[in-house]
Amino acid sequence: MKLEKYYRYIDKHFKNIDNTKCVAITGATGSIGKGIATFLSYLKYRLVLVGRNKKRLEMLKEELFDKFHNDIDIVVIDFMKKETVLEGSNKLTELNIDVLINNAGIYHCDKQIVDNHDITYYVNFLMPMLLTNKLLKNNNHLKVINVASLSYTFTNINYQDLEASNIKNKTKIYANSKRLLMLYSLYLKSLGYDVVLAHPGVSTTNLFSKDKKNYPALFYALCVPIMKVIFMNPYKASLPMVKCINEDVEDNNWVGPRGLAHAYGYPSKQKLAKNLKKDFNRDELKSIHEYIATL
């Protein structure tokens, strides 16, 4: 894919770039993660590529270094394995990162229990926030960019059932994990931490790859080709997260693609849905915070 138009957009619109910062990207080898890493490499940031597959991380590191010659490290973390999160947090602390982009996540997964928790809740919320809190404990100046989803409007949080055990629809379970991530981000922000929210809009990520087998075969045959024409490619969809690195984002805002259905545009600040605040329960979120500290 030709990326020159996005490089030109970055040159024109992304100001006050401080590429002395070190940025860690989880899910770096995924479609959105690779887009973020590519654009930050273009801007000559020091990077830490974080993912669960060491070979794929090394291949991406080599690809980016050959093209941009920026400093790149890799750290292996698998959000399905808590021990790798704890080990990885120590390595990231040693690397003295300035920005953490929590991009890794799973979508449309069958019900499965990991370490006594629902897999979607565990991978999309619990482990990323465990990593975040471990890093914030050692560096309260760390900037955290949590990648959320437009799907958060599809659900409301039940604090008595955080893992959405009574929800059967896979999209709503995913939406629940992202809504909780957003509420917890607002809680951390209320404690004085530099936490911002971003979203990639509607994009043709590798979640729609046939290899994932998330949908029936007919969906891939009929719908995915149309989606690739209508929706953004992952590189354009990754720009909001890049923009957030040097942006201050207010409590009731996040950054994502502008335009109809957030499917086409370049990034801008946008208002969060008002009903998100209605789900903000400080006492319940404090309890979640305290539970994460015990892991």
C-alpha cells in the first residue's frame, strides 16, 4: 500500500512532535498496531513493539528499521498469560518508556475462561490495565493512550457482572469490555494520570480475515469485499492514536476519524456519549482498581 499521502498529512497536520519520547505499542504486529508503528517510525520515534509472537515482532522491527532507521526494541507479552504481563512490565520499566499505547485486543470470541475470567474481559481490559498500573506505579509521568471502540454505545456496564456473563451476543461482549476500559480510563484520569482515549473508527482490520474464522464463510465472500471499498484501511485508521501522543484530550472527549459513521475521515477530537458518564461509579471503579493491584 502506498502511504505517501498519509506521510504528507502527518507533515502538515501533526505539530509539536517530540520524537525523543519512547513509545510502546501493544498489539504491534496487528493491522492497526503496524500502522501506528509505521507512522511513528516515519517520525523517528524510539519504539518498543509489544506482542505475543516474538518472530513476528522481530520481522516488523527489521522491516521498519530498514526503512526508517529509528531505534526499536521488542517485548513479548501475551495478554492471555498473566506471567508475561508481569515480566513485560519490568522490561518496559527498564526501557524507560514515555508513552504506552494499549492497542492489543480480541473481538468476537467464543466464551472461554482464562485464569478464572472471561477471555474477552481478560484480554481487552484486565491484563492491559494490569500492565498500565504496573507501569504507572514506577512512572507517574507516563502517558497512556487506550484504544477504545465505537461499539461502547451498544451496552451499559453492570458492575455486578463486569464480565458480561449474561450477554450472549459476541459484539456486545466486546463492546462491554471496551466500555469498561473507557470508564476505567476516566477513573485513572480523575486520579491525575495522563490517560487519553482514541478509536480507529470503522476499519477493515485483520479481525475480518478468513484466518480468524470469526464469521460464517458467506460473510467473507459477500460482505468483506464491500467493506474494503466502503471503510478505511488500517493505516488511515491508526492516525488517531498517533495524533494523541502530542495532544491534550479533555475528560469528555476522545480522538477518532471524523465524518459519516467515522468510516472515512482524518482524526479529530470528538465528544464522548453522555450516557458514558452515567455509568461512571467512582466507588465501583475504585474497587476494580484495588482488585487489579492484587494480581
